[in-house]
Amino acid sequence: MGLFDEIKDKAEELKDKAVELVQGNSDKVDEAVEKAGDLIDEKTGGQFSDKVDMAQEKAKEVADDLDQAN
């Protein structure tokens, strides 16, 4: 097995673990994403708030999709 295959396998394992953690906990993930975004806005003086908001919404969508997938 080559290095690329090992990295690919490890990435798949991490993805599976992330899905397991999100399932049934998307509300907690959403809350954590919101807090993280608020902290970034605070530390940057809101300079990137539009980009932070977009990232927060995308992260919440992914968490919700993962939660509903299973």
C-alpha cells in the first residue's frame, strides 16, 4: 500500500468518525459553530463578518445534512 492510499484510508476514517459525532448532535455542532464565528468576529473587529457568516451557514448545513443522512 502506497503513501497516498494510507492517507486516503486515514481521511476516510476521520470522515466516518466525524459523521458519528455529528449524528444526533447537530444542534450542539450548530451552537459551537455559532460561538466560534462570534469569537472570530470579536477578534477581527467584524472585519470579515460576511465571510464568517457564510462559513457558519455552510458548516451548519453540512452538520444538518450529516445528521439527517442516517
